[in-house]
Amino acid sequence: MHKYTEEQKAFIKANVSGRSRKELTDLFNGYFGLCLGCNQITAFIKNNKLKTGNDGRFKPGHVPANKGKHIGGWEPTQFEKGHRPWNYKPVGTERVNGEGYIDVKIADPKKWKTKHLIIWEGVNGSVPKGHVVIFADGNKRNFDIGNLVLVSRKELAVMNKHGLIQDDADLTKTGIAIADIHLKMGERKRKYSSKRNLQC
């Protein structure tokens, strides 16, 4: 720890105003032939509660030192036309999504579609509105067209509710038929209830 002489203390007090800590440190070291660190001068200023008069704000009319100068950094032309980032994936690339399905990149820049839908639609056309394609045996890697089954969202809801989706394709397909029966029974009950309400 540096022990300041009375002359050094007086010097700092006389020159602290309007100077940055670095400027004062350089001035002090140059005058006394020392090599104190900026943190040491800063500590002296704080311990003696000296006011520098420098609050770090720009005064009116102040011209920044870098005015008109180019600041390095990102440029619009940093990547030349046609440049591809390091993580670019070509069309046809496959990946596993968060739900465990296989996605296939079908177009740039970032258009992906599930593989089982691509296969099913390639044979049957677009999936009708309100419907989904499921894996009959529950295996999300079995892309055999016979294992990809179209069901309505209503059927799927009933199947999930009653545990009708199995790891056996035939049992799941039977489950679809059972779901249809549940749905038709529900429709008949609603119609019957409506008629009774009208009669009352």
C-alpha cells in the first residue's frame, strides 16, 4: 500500500477537479516518478471524499472523439450473396422434432414437414381439414403406408380417452371403429335429447 506524502496529497487535491481517474493517475505518476495504479488513486479520492467535478456526462457542445469515424462491427455486406451459415441444412435433410416425429426439410430457408405426412399425402393427396394421420402401431419410425392411418380429430380424442391406440396396428384400427361407434351413439343421444326438449 502506498503511503502518500503531504506534497502528494496536496497535488492530488489540487489536480483532481475536471480530470478522469486515468488522467490524474498519469499526471501524478509523471510528476513524482511513480507507477501507481488507477485503482490506487481512485481509492485515495474516495477515502478523502474528494470531488472530481467529472460526472461522466457530456457537456453541451461536447464533440465526441469518434464523431465521423467508422466504428467496426457488423456490416450489411459481411456475408456475400449466396453465403450459407455453418448450420445450413440442405433440402431433404431429416431431423427429430420435440415430439419424436421425423421432420424433412422441403424448402429453403426453413420449411419443414413431418415425414409420415409427406408419405401419406404422396399416395392419398392432402390431409382433409379436421383430420390427422397416425401410426397404427404407435411406432413413429414405421413409415409403411399401411401403418399410416387417417382419423378425424374427434375420433382421435375418443381413442385417446378410452386407450384405443395400441402398439398393434390391427388393434388400433379396431379402436377406430369403436371410436366411430362412440361418436354415433353420442350424436343419437343428443338428437334424442333435443326431440324430447321440443316435445316438452
